[in-house]
Amino acid sequence: MNLKTLAEELGLSQTTVSRALNGYPEVSEATRRRVEEAARRHNYRPNSRAKGLATGRAMVIGQVIPTSVQHEMVNPIFGDFVAGASLTFSRFGYDMMFTRVPDADESAVYREYRARGAVDAVILQGPLVEDQRIPLLNQIGLPFIVHGRSTGITEPYAWVDVNNKRSFQHATEFLIHLGHRRIALINGLETMDFAQRRRAGYLAALAEAAIAPDPALMRSDEMTEHFGYSQTRQMLAMDQPPTAIMASSMIAALGIRRAIEESGLTMGRDVSVITHDDDLSYLKNGQDVPIFTATRSSVRKAGEVLAQCLVDRINTPDAPPQSRMLEAELLVGRSTGPAPQRT
Amino acid sequence: MNLKTLAEELGLSQTTVSRALNGYPEVSEATRRRVEEAARRHNYRPNSRAKGLATGRAMVIGQVIPTSVQHEMVNPIFGDFVAGASLTFSRFGYDMMFTRVPDADESAVYREYRARGAVDAVILQGPLVEDQRIPLLNQIGLPFIVHGRSTGITEPYAWVDVNNKRSFQHATEFLIHLGHRRIALINGLETMDFAQRRRAGYLAALAEAAIAPDPALMRSDEMTEHFGYSQTRQMLAMDQPPTAIMASSMIAALGIRRAIEESGLTMGRDVSVITHDDDLSYLKNGQDVPIFTATRSSVRKAGEVLAQCLVDRINTPDAPPQSRMLEAELLVGRSTGPAPQRT
DNA sequence: AATCAATTTCAAAGCGCTTTGGATGACCGG
DNA sequence: CCGGTCATCCAAAGCGCTTTGAAATTGATT
């Protein structure tokens, strides 16, 4: 069933049918109802490509699948983020499209998106410090929004981000108030902007309390379970092991816990742990009482908010880029406690 | 830059340029080279929608985002599966498109996909026992492939699945050989087909060894860390606790390990654990030695294979549906050991 | 009854591509 | 020099929709 046959069956022109369906005022209520009824009866939907061709809009949002170079790792937040964003997008009639390519080809994908007119806008994930994709997208003229921010990029761009610095600063302060002085940081790759900011927050809290940061207590890499485990094992074997650990992800925190327990220690008593928690649907931080004390911020909600911002941006392309800062809440669970007395 | 201007610039007709670019034989090598060079210079790409409209193909694969009803949970394998599938699809010029809707509306999405001509085919995730989406898609006439299978559906359909029954049977036999008699099963929701099959494998192994299955040792629900934890706590508190546990997911297994260790027991000595491992990129089962003994099968590879099958299916729509069975390997790690002596 | 404005409808152009059904030359043997 | 065959290339139709500009109809006003 297409417009033409539908119009013929109704004895109307394609123009009128199209207008009736798209809510234009120049069609009588009676006709509109008649058309809508017939459309429903035949389960008529305008062909996406024809409509797109005529309107010049794809009604598709593109996203390059974020995979890290080192371990070919797919970001674990991917599913939940998409679930959030997708919900908002579909309300506005947008579909989401994904492309995965070797990292080096990412800019080629954006150029191709643009040349093919395949998408109306893109979402940029996992921004680095001074991420060159931002100037590139601006130059290409492809509307976009960043999930996160990029330190060092001065040109304007839209973003949605968690206040990583503040949340890590507060969390570190919380540990300091509990008496901890040797606080470790198990962070993501510090080429990533978020990791940079979290470290800044951590350092700010230490500085405020006049605690000299110890480079031996600051680790950063891809946030796997194994990374959390191995770094914790190493640090707990030091002469002056940390009494508390800040972690950048729940998955790493699971490894941290494993290392603590395998060392015969108890998390929350011998070693305190605070982790950032993206509130992933498949990795809930405890059902009743949170297992980990955490800086929590739902990445699914971030997806919803970001999608809304991007839709706005598409609709008013000349407005200056709007951004949204999300605050993480500090959730006190059972992984933190007063610093153990020095022996 | 579009076909028309490109053709004008070259002093050729659109026909010739189009043919040159699409590899048709009726254009001289010299012309073809000239055209290709110009296209590269201008970074010309045919407009997706115009091309789709003319060819009648969308070059898009659709997928409804699998979210479970209960916990609004996004399947943790989503990211890795997509990463795998997307790699293959992009080689063939297909994009992947996702739609997320409340579960009840899923069939409406398929009808809409079809009516709008939005996609050439869809991927069906997380099939249930007797999954009614399969007859629906067949009836709608939307090409599809299932990631998994659906017991009770007799009509033909294409699928790619892991041999869940066999892998769980082998793994259970392995535990039995180690002397375990009280073996628990912490399974996914048993409305899911894969969970059904895994249980069948588990039961077959018990039956073979003449061990009566104990309903108190068989648990099934959404596979979260917390579920693994809570069920294990419960079972370890029983009069006759299990000495071994089969788990359906790494994430649940992490909870199982936590419960074992919090109970003051040691995994691999007091309680053995075997889990299914989808080989997720962000949840590697140990870097060097596997932490868990596991039935391993890369879901990313499954995505690649499935994508290839679906492309074949699109290209030869009249051929009978082809399917692929993947075998999981039993990977022996440090979570299993001989059954402890009865005390 | 004539005029005008508002309402309702329509024919046709256009979006950018593919593809059908020729047309144009070049080349060849006779 | 002529008809036939190839190798090249082209004009135009068509994919299914939106939208422009105009026409037909209606109702109100003079």
C-alpha cells in the first residue's frame, strides 16, 4: 500500500492524502478523518526513503560504535546508553543507526555519513582530552552532541556530561573524613576526558586536606575486572598499602573486591572502596543495600537527556549549542568505613 | 555533490557515471577510471535514500533492542553482539538500525518496519520457548534470523545458536567426574529458550549418572550479580548445600563467587563453579589463567556469523533458511576442583 | 446576482538515484 | 561504399513521497 493507491481508493489526490496524514490545516476535518481511517485500515506508512528523499531529512541518528583500540573492548555502558537514548529518539520519530569500523577510519565514517546524507546528526561517545573529532564534525557540518566533554577544545559544541570532577572530589573528601590518608585511584585510561576529570577531583580533595598525592597509588588503564584485581593486588602488597581505593567503574570494582578478599582482608573494614556506578541494568549495585559506596549516575538517563538535547539541536540548528551537566549522587554502601588504626 | 553535478562536470550523462561507479560492463575502462577519480576527488557518495528508493533496498538491518520486562534490563551481551555483527554488515554495505519500544509493541515495530520499507531484514534476539515473533515475522514476510532457537516452533526459520544443551551437559559431566553429586543450577529465566536447553543438558548429565535432580538446587531468574549472590547464599545455608554450581552467565557467577567467599568458603576448593562465558570484551574471564571454569563461546563471533547468514539469506530469499550451530569450549579454570569429602 | 475571500482540492515538479530502451559512432568484411 | 555488429553513451521513466502554485468550490458580503 502506497500513497498513490491509497489516494485512488479514497478518490482523493495524493496531495490531499499526504496533507491529511501530516496534519496540515488546509484539509477539512471530515476528509482528514476519512483518510486517517483508511490509512489505519490498510496499515499504511509512508515509505521511509521516499519521505526522506522528499523532505531532505533522514530521521536517523548515527553513532560510531565506541571500541577501544587496546582490547577491542566494547564500552559496557553501550547497551544501557542506547536503551535510554533510543527511547527518546523513537518518541520523535528518529531511528538510531550504528557503524563499527577500525578506529582509524572513524573520521571517514563521518564524512561518508554526511556525503550519503545517511543521518541527520551523530552522537560522539567516549571523548578524549582534546578530541579532534569535535573540530572535524564542526568542519564537516554534521550536527552532533558529545556524551562527555573534551578538555582543551575551545570551539563550541553541545554535550551532556556527568560532573565527574565534583563527584570524585566529594567522594575522596568522604574518605578523608573517615580518616583515610592513603587513598588509591584506579582510573580509566587517562587519554579519556572523564578519567582526567576524575583524577582532577581526586587530586583537589587531597590537596585541600594537604595530603601529598602518591604516584604509586594512581593507576589508569582500560577498566576491566582484571585491571581492578591486579592493581589492587599490587598495591596491597606495598609497604604502605592504601586503606581506601577510588575506582572508576563497577566492573573494575568487582576485581578490586576480589583482590581484597583474596588477600584475606575485608572490604569496608580493612580497605574502603568507592566506585563510580553507571547504574547499568545488568550490574545493579546491590538490590537492597548498596554493596559499594558509589558515585551514581544513570547512564540510561544520560542517554535520554542527550537524545532530547540532540533533537532540539536538530530542530534549531542556528541556536548556540546547549549542554547539560548531570550530578552524580554519593550513595553510601557497605564498602566504606573508618580508616583502620595504624599498627 | 550529487550525481547530476558530477556528471555535468565530467561531461557525461548520469547514466554513464552511475554505471561506471557501480561496476557495469558497458562503460569503457578509460571512462570508468576518469569517473572514479572525479568521484574520489569530490568525495562523492550516492545519497542513501535516493539509492534505496531507486533500488528498492534499504541496505539496513533492523533490530529491536532486547529489554526484559521485569527489570528493564538491557542484555549485557548487546554491545559485543552488535560489535561483531556490525563488522560483517558494514563489509557488505549494510547499516544496523535499532528501535526500542515497550515490549508489548514489538510486533507493531516489525509491521511498521515492513510497511515503511525501513529495513531489509531483522535480527531477533533472546528467543523464548515457542516464541510467537517467529510466526509473526514469517507471516509479515520480513526476512529475519534468530540469535538462538525456539523450542516448539515447527515452521522453518534461520538461526545461529550455541549448542547450549551439549555444553551444559558436558560441563555437568565434568563436575560429576570430579566427584560432585549435589550440583546446583543457577539459570536464566526459563521462558528463555537458551535457559531451557541448558537445563536439559544439566538434567541429562545428572540422569546419566543416576543422580536425582533436586528442585531446591535449581534456580532461575534474570541473571544479575545479585541473583547469583542471593541464590548461592540461600543454597549454602541449606542442610545439604551444593558442592558445585552451574551458572548461566559470568555476571551471575561474580555474585556466586561473592557469596561463596562471604560464607568463608573458597571457590574451587569448597564449592566448584562452572559458568557460561560469552567472552564479553569488558568481562574477560581472567587475563592469564581463567578465573572460572567455563563453557565459552564468543558472542561477538556469533554476531559475525549471524550477520553473514543474514546477508546470504537476503541475497537468496528463496533458498530454505540456513542455520549455524556453534559449539562452546569447556575451559578449565581455577573455580573447579574435586568434590570435598563429606564430613 | 455579482464579487470577493476563504476553504478545499488538485496537477505537476522535484528530491537523487537506477535502469530501460534506444541512439551514436567506430569498425569490419564484402 | 554499404549494411551489420560492437562498444559507448544517453534521454527519460520511475521509485514514493512532499510541496508549490493554481483551480474549483463554498459562503459571506455587497
